[in-house]
Amino acid sequence: MTVADATLVLETLKGDKTAFSGLYDRYARLVRAICNDTTKDLGQAQDLAQEVFLRAYSKLDKLNDPDRFGAWLVSITRNVCREYRRGKFRDRHILVGLAPDEDEPTEKDSPDERLLDLKEAISKLSEKERLALHVYYLQEQDAEQAQKILNISRSGLYRLLAKAREKIEQYLTQSDKT
């Protein structure tokens, strides 16, 4: 049986450092996925995820409702990613003149090409749609946990997932025609 987030939060606040590692283990993949969505670079995503957990740990006493740890952590993650994007765009002039990587697959039906198409389709979704996909499918959270993290109703979660799947299907269908 898994220990509730609230229990782990309260134990951490009492000084049990291993309790926070339980929260880390539960949410690290989700946080890294959100960060990777922003950075498109695994190394940068890991750095941002570390920053997210450092902030969460240092501000844990500010969390009003320990049952909402997941949603609170996602909020911190979004803020860290927003800060990254602001800094990243200021440094964009450094990248001017660099040629794109030429190692893209040439065969349209190759598995690598289909995966690239899928990643491209997902990147075109709204932030909330991408987050719903990450939480529900990639993190394999049940609907109850996913709706808590996203701070939406169960029916809202299912509508959001359906909308995201439809957009991905439309994009992939259009991609196949070209």
C-alpha cells in the first residue's frame, strides 16, 4: 500500500528526510517530463527538475494542503520552466548561425520518423493537454490522482485527454498525407 502524499509531507516537516525521498520517487519522472517538454534537452531537464525539488523542499512549510502536494509541485515546475524559457530566449542570439542537425531519418515510414511525428504532434498541444498526457499515460497515474495533480474534475480530465488524442490523430493524419 502506498503512503499518501499528505503523510509524507507531514513526516518531512517533522524532520524525516527519507519521507521526502518518497515524494521525490513518486513525482520525479513527471517533473522531468514537464521540464523536458520545455527544454527538449535531457541534461537541462534534469537540472531544472533538481531545482524544482530543491524549491519544493525549502518551501514545503508553505504548502497549505498537504493532500495537494502533486498539484503544488506541478505549479513549481511550471514556474521553473517559465523562468528557464525567459532566460533561454534572452540568450537566443548565441544560437544564431548554427546549422540544424542533419541526422534526421529519410524514410517516411521508419519507426524513428513516426516517433518524431508523434513528438511533434505532442509539442503542438497546449501545456495543459501535454501535462494531462504525461500524468495519465506516461506516469500511469490513475484518474483520481491525475485530476488532483491537474486540479480539474474527472470529466474534465477525460475531456482534456480526448481533445489531446484527437489533435494528435489529426496532426498524424495530415503528416501521413504529405
